[in-house]
Amino acid sequence: MKFIYSLLIISLLGACNSSEKSESNQQIESTTPQEVVVDTTAAKKFWDKLTALCGKSFEGTLVTEDYTGDFAGKQLVMHLLSCDEKQILIPFNVGDNRSRTWILTYDQARITLKHDHRLEDGSDDEITMYGGTSNNSGSEEMITFPADQETVDILPLAFANIWWMTVNDSVFSYNLRRVSNDRRFTVEFDLTQEIETPEPSWGWENFKK
């Protein structure tokens, strides 16, 4: 009987030790830091180039003559109002017209461009928030935005619009091409010459970063 009792005690001690080791291993596993996934996509590099310019303003030049309209002879100014990991706000002023703000949104190596248009009293323009989302990660110096369904719903004739932005050490450009008629609009901004920050876009006067 003593021999049997001894075997039972040894078995119980072994089970306790095994349980303690298992709990200890679980604690070690639970405290092991999660692997950090670093976004090295071209879209993220493009995004970082823009965020590096945050708070700065630059003057632009109308490069193409296909779309002149209200742009010809006007001072063209872009201001990187706010930048974070998910959103960049860029007011685009045409002379005294401060109705335009480009809204860029980043999500999983895709960037969305929306055009926020306001009236002088700050209310939404009848035509606003059109644009598109990149269908690939682009390059670190260029991202394209084909017109999305929301744009087609707002502006049916814009179904074939493609917007794109480029950025390098000296130039940022905003571009539009209507594939249906091959017309193109391009404004290039000189990043080597920072200018004075413009007045806020209409409707954004009380914006806080």
C-alpha cells in the first residue's frame, strides 16, 4: 500500500508541475510582442512625401490650355492644411475664390481623392465630393484616381475622368484628363518656394487640426 501511495503522490506532483509549466508558457506567449507590420508600399511613400510638406503653401502655374475658364490669369495657391496617417487636407485657391479643398484619404495602400466645394457662406456647393480611389498602390511620385460611382451619379459626363497627382523634391502637380474627349488640365506648384499661408477655404474657418 505504501508503494501505491507513493506512486499516487509522485503522479500528482508531476501533474502540478506540468500545469505550472503550461501556465508559464502561456504567460510568456501572451507577453511576446506582436510583430509590427511596416507599410513600405509606393502609396505610403507618396503619402509621406506629402505629409512632409504639411503646413506649407505654394504657388502654382497653369500648364495646359485645355481648361482655362476661371483659372486663367489668377493666382493659384495650395496649402497643406492638415496631415496625419489617414487624411490630408489641401485647400486650393483660385484668385479670391476659396471654394475648393482636396481631401485625400489613405486606407490599405489605396488613396482616395475627393473635391470638397463650398459656397462663400460655407455651405456645400451643388456639385461636391466627386473624385475617385486609386486602384493600385501607384508609385512613390504619382497616384491616379479614376472616377468612382459617386462621381458618375453627380456628374454623369465625368464617367471617364481620371485625376492624378505627382510629387517630387521640387514640384507637386494636380492633373485631370477626360479620356472621352482627351482634354487635360494640369497645375504645377513650385515646392522650392514657400509662400505665405492663405486665408482659410470657405466653410473651413473654424477647422482645428
